[in-house]
Amino acid sequence: MDVRFRDRRDAGRRLAMLLTRYAGRPDVLVLALPRGGVPVGFEVARALGAPLDVIVVRKLGVPQHEELAMGAIASGGARVLNRDVVRQLAIPAGVIDAVAAREQVVLAQRERAYRGDRPPPDVRGRLVILVDDGMATGATMRAAVAAVRQQGPAGIVVAVPVASPETCAEFQPLVDEVVCYATPEPFHAVGLWYEDFAPTTDEEVRDLLAQAATGRLEPPSARPPLSESPG
């Protein structure tokens, strides 16, 4: 069966069908990982009647090999390290701290750019649904989970349109629920499962968050029909 999505908005509408038990609950908060997770999260939040915000995650790249992640940081001060990479490359704590400090500056800039003057959401006692456009290794989502966990939520749900089967399984013991719309095998990469995987822009992120914050959402009658679940 072809489980490819037309684009991120289509993926969000399909993913929302698997989350209907959370619809209308006043304690639910949808937090999307920018940039690509925001169009997905927008559709999920709209379908559930829940508020939408972002949780920003920044990869900590190994110096001179930035594509290799030695960890990540996220909104709220969370830091997650890839212990295997740190140990194998014998990366000193001072180097990790320096990279984290540099990325923290970028993280703060991104949060201001996306949220403006709006304060970050209070997740204490909330059921938080973390949304991205997919998971390959799951490194950024792990940082997001750690960041939310530190703030005392009532529960955490990880929800993505597509992920590798192994990564979905790895998250099961880490959160209250993992919802993966599709877990194709072989998986290869998130972008392969989208017809349109063009980069989400900062402007689009700001626009969707502004729409969600002011309640300027399309009525249900204006939404395109939902596609059926593959399962």
C-alpha cells in the first residue's frame, strides 16, 4: 500500500484521525518541532480543538563533523547526549558545553522569531502531544521529550505521520503513548514518504502559530476530506 502523503498538511490530517480520543480535552497541548513539524501539528491541533505551540530543538554537532550529532538541546534547558558518540570520540565536557552554549543562542533566537512576545506555554499538569513530520533516528524528538518531562506534564504522547519501525518501538518505554501513522519498511528517510517535502519556512511557522494563537482556523466544513488510515 502506498502510504505517501501529499504534503505535511495532509500528513497532519491523517495523523489527527488516530488521536481523536484526545479531542475536546481542556488539558491537551500540541507542541510541534519546527520547522517541518509545525504544519503537521497545526492540523492535529485544529482537529483536536487544542492549542498549538513550538518546542525548539537544536542538534549539537561534533566540531569539524557537524553532521554527526553528539547530542541535542531543547526549549526549557534540556540537554540530551549521544553517549556512544561522546565516548567513542572522547569529546571533552568543555567542548560539549561550548557547542551547547552556541546553539542555545540560536535556539533562543528561533523561539523569539516564532513566538514573538507570546510567553512559552505552561505544560505542568497538561497532556502534551509532541508532533514532528517524521522520525528517522528520533534524536531531536528525544530532546523534546526530555525538555517536556522536566516541566512536569501529566503525560506525553509522541505523534508522527511516519517513522522507522525501530524508532517507534524505542519510544514506547519513554512516553505514555507513541502514535506512528505509518512505519514502512524499508524506511530509508522521512522525505521519501511525502510527494511534497519542500522545506517549511520560518514565515510559514510564524503564520501558522499566529493563526493558532488567535483562533483563526478554518471551520471543519472547509477542510479537505481525510484519507483513510493504512492500518
